[in-house]
Amino acid sequence: MPTLRTGTWDDLAPVARLVRVAVFVEEQCIPESEEWDDDDLHALHVVAFDQAMQPIGTARLIYANEPAGHARIGRMAVMKPLRGEGVGRLMLEQLLAEAQAMGITALSLHAQVQAKALYERCGFTADGPVFDEVGIPHQHMSLRLTMT
């Protein structure tokens, strides 16, 4: 079972960068100039660690500069050998809980098409056509959260 840590970019950048470079830059050949943006500075980040406390996954919840009650999930990445082991789902569930605690009621994301089923299992629904983002097919997805 992975250990999850949430925090700011200042807190988690060194370990989140390791995962994002491995997955997005090296594996998926996304240019570094496309990978890093100001949203990192204004997002809540989650990083998953294995038993040896090595980073194995990361994602972010962007809520600054979004309409009231809205947020976006992005930069979801899991190291290749651990995909399909539930790491992505755990990180996503953590971000959903954090969003709900913040009073966010509407979430959206751009899912890589091959990962769409993960988001669907967590309640997201696809809307609109598949589109290209950094040379990879993506699907816009959204989820309404209910206040508890």
C-alpha cells in the first residue's frame, strides 16, 4: 500500500518532478517546456511513495484562478511498472476528498485516452470529442461532487 503525501509545490516539487520527468518527459516525450507551468505554484499536490519511500506517482488539484466551486485535476502520473496496481486510484481519491473538504463541487480534467477507464471508475464522465494535447489523444471529463 503506497504512502500518500499532500502539500504545496514548495513541499513536494523535488519528488513530484522525479515522477513527472520519468513519465511525461522521458517516456511520453513531452517537451519540458510543455510540462512545467505556473499552475504548479497554485495547486495542491499529492505524491505516492513505495515502501522504500521512493516516489511512484503524482497528481495535482488546481483550484486557484478557477471559477468558485470549480477545480481541475492534472499531471496524474504513475511510474510504468506500477500502473494497474491502484496507485492512480488512491491519488485520485485523495484529491477528490481534498476537493470536497475545500467546498469544491465541480471537477474537470483532460484524461489521456488510455487512462479514461480509471477516471470513469471514480465517477468522471466524458464530454466532448477526443482531442490532441502535446501529441497524445485526450478526453475532457468532469465530475460533480455533492456536499456532505
